[in-house]
Amino acid sequence: MEEKIRQLTERVESSVLSCADMRTLNDLKVGVLGKSGELTAILRNIKDLPPEQKPAAGKIVNEARVKLEKIFAERGKALEEKELNEKLASEKIDITIDKNVLKGGLHPLNIVRNKIVDFFVSLGFIVADSPEIEKNYYNFEALNIPEDHPAREIQDTFFVTKDICLRSQTSTGQIRMMEKVKPPIKMISPGRVYRSDNPDATHSPMFHQIEGLVVDKNITMCDLKGILELFAKEIFGESTKIRFRPSYFPFTEPSIEVDATCSHCHGAGCRVCKGTGWIEILGAGIVNRNVLKNCSIDPDVYTGFAFGAGMDRITNIFHGITDARVPFENDVRFLKQFN
Ligand code: DAH
């Protein structure tokens, strides 16, 4: 019997090692230690032995049982661990990478807008919002635009009612700011504006402007020039130069239009600047005394400068886009190029 048990133990030991999964191991265990298992059968046979042999035989069988149980338990533990690791590996989900997901990106206009806003914020300007649906007062009267000014015509501005329009310029934000905050004021206000234009390569019924306003004691044209020079270099490159041309806006006096050297040909003349070497980038000037007065700011104490730039224009020049409609057609093939 002893020999039988030794052989059985040896055989089981090597079979256990070659068991590759829990299921096979369990089957094997049942076949040896189960109710009709091989070792259980040997144990049962003890009752047929002469009484004096029974204790020794019982001891041998029990020892074998303990040993085999230990062997099964150890292998079981190893297999369980192995199976768990395999399961974890096969069910692993990497939430950080999915190359098949389409990634969104910023619209070229927003890329330029962020750049402009970052620049002015770095100089201490605050960013202010202002309504797109606006009282005529803010779009015209307060900005010193007279009753008979052509911009007030129905063919130029979208009117919601007789007294309310879709703002045609972000200059409305100047008034909204000066009504609320007393100088010193240093703000920019980017946003949408609307004009009654038919869309073509250079016109759109909706476009984007950014307004700037600085009001304090002793603000002069030199301050305006210094800031706009830095601005043009920031957007179009270090070698950019600017020039002022006299102009007219009801809300500034004197008024200017500002040109920058063309960022594509650096002043030599090309398709983008229509051969002139210069590109108009914005309107600006010294805040008209009447505008300050309309906002209860004393023009004998305070002066200010203001500017308004077309952000779509700047974006299109920057990227060499020649048709203003294209950025708003939402063609992914076009938009993808900028991210
Ligand atoms: N509001 C003007 C426009 O829409 C742009 C402008 C010109 C804004 C001169 C200003 C300014 O603040 O000082 O054409």
C-alpha cells in the first residue's frame, strides 16, 4: 500500500505541475481526493486490513492526503494569479489613447483672437463683454454719430425695432464701460458685429471686431502709437512697421487709420496687399470730447484713445485667405489646416 501511495503521490505531483488551468486542476483533484478519488479508495480499503496494521496505514494515507492537498492548493494559487493577470491584460482599456477619435480644434479666427487678447491682457488691459443686441443709443448717439449719418440707414444696420439694432461695431463697448467704470480705464472688447451687407469675398453680414479703449489723465497719440506698434509686431512679426493715415470717425478726434507692412511680402508688394506693400489693420483716434461727456467723464481732466480692428480681416491676412466666406463654410478640410 505504501508503494501504491508513493507512486500515486509522484504521479499527481507531476500532473499538477502540467495543469494549465483551474478547471483541469480541479478535475484532477476530484479524481484523487474526491469521494470516488484514488486516494479516497485506498483510505476505504484500510477497513479490510488486519487491525494491527490499520493505525500505520491510516497515518500514511493521511500524510499523503495532507501533502497532496498542499500541492493542489499551491498550484491552484499560482493558476488563479495567472488567470487573473491574463484577464486584466486582455480586458485592459487605455483611456488615454484612442487614435480613432476625431480631435476638434480652434477656428482660425479664435486662434488669432486668443493671440490678440493675450497680447493686450499682458499689457494690463481687462477684457469686457458687451451686448450684440443693442439700443440705438449705444451704437450711435452716445458715440457722437449724428442723426443723418449713413450708418444709421436701414440698408447699413440691422434694426430689431425702431430703437434697437444688432450692433454694427464693438465701439458700443466703450460707452458701456465708461458708464460703469471711471478712469483709469484700459479695456478690450472682442465680439460679433452685424451689418446689412450681402456676403462676397470681402463682405459679410456678420463679422468680428476687437475694440480697445484707454482713458486716463495725459493720454496722447504717442501712447496709441506705442501700443499699436507693439501690437502689429506681435501679430505680424518683429520686422513689421506701421503708418498712420488721417481719417474720420465721429467718436474720435483726431481720427486715423493704421496700416501695417504686409506680412507676406514685407512691403515689396504682393497679391495679399494688392501691390501696395501696406495693409490697413484698424481705425483709431483720440476719444472725442463729446463721447467722454456722454459718459459723464470730464474731458478737461481726462483724455483717451480708442481703436477698433476687424479680427476676420487680420485672420485672413495672417493666413493669406482671400475669400472672407470660406472660414464660415465649416468645411473640415479647410479648418483642419490650422490645428
Ligand atoms: N467702429 C469703427 C468701425 O467699425 C472702428 C473704429 C474706429 C473703432 C476708430 C474705434 C476708433 O474705437 O477709435 O469701423
